[in-house]
Amino acid sequence: TTPAPAMTQAPAEAPAPVVRAKVVPRGTTVSVSMSQTLSAGRNNVGDGFRGVLSAPLHSRDGAVVFPRGTEVSGTVVASKGRGRFKGAGDLGIQLTSIAGREVTSSEYEVAVKGKGKRTATLAGGGAGLGAIIGGLAGGGKGALIGGLAGAGAGTAGAAYTGNKDVVIPAESRVTFRLTAPLEVR
């Protein structure tokens, strides 16, 4: 008789490895080095920006989830250029992704107060000085003309010297906080 064929047993499949998610907790500080300059005068709400992590991000157990230098992106969420005389300016940005993964973060905002009183002082001071010079040079009519010219010069000087743009320069370090945990598998 012929021997029965030997039963070969198929090797058991190894169980799939359990992949545990790494979680960067809510409230984690995210430090970003800006790759470009943003300005309230040039950028509008909805414009994007890029940067890189200036410090690594860690999971709850201390493992590095994203190393320093990881690319990030975000969006401008507020942009108001300075007004001519009284208007304050502000520029707000928010992270939208880290290494292509969607995130939610706090807003980083830069605000500059308006000039208001300073403008009135410069314009009024220019008018007074113009009136004095005009009065000495040409009497009453000269004082009126000099006062108007001085007020115009003072106003122009205030607008020129104090109307600076609100800017976040390239390579500056900006800090956000995660407003929701970031899970990475």
C-alpha cells in the first residue's frame, strides 16, 4: 500500500501589529518659525502662510511626534491695516496643518494702536508754528495762510511718520496652542 500523503499545516499568520496612536494633547504649545513675512497692508483674511516647527512636538508619553523643522501651514484670520489717523491695525494668524495633518489652534495676533491724539498734536502744532511765522512775515493775512500751510504740513508729517504697517516678519518665532488634541497613527 502506498503511504497516505502527509498533511502539511499552513503556517499560522502572525497577528497584525497593534498600532497605537500618538496623541499631542490639547493645550500643547506649538512654536513656529515663519517662512515668509505677513503684513496687514498686503495680506487679506484667507491668505495662507508657511513655516516650520522651531521645537519638536511630543505625545503624552514624551515620544517625539513631529521633529523640529517639520513644515506647518496656516491662514490669515484677521487683517486690518492702520487707518490714516485714528485707526488701529491688527493681523491675526492661525495654524491649519502640521506635516499635512489638520489641526486647530489658538490665534496669534499682532495689534498696533492708532495715533489719535498724536496726530491732532502734530497738526495743531504745525498750524500754530505756521501762524506765528506767517504773522511775522505778512501780518494778519500771512498768519492765516501760514496757519493753514502749517496745519497741512503737520497733518502730512503725522500721517507719514506714524502710519506703520502691522507686520509679522519672516523668521520670527510665533507661538500657538492646540485647541484640540492631535492624533497621529
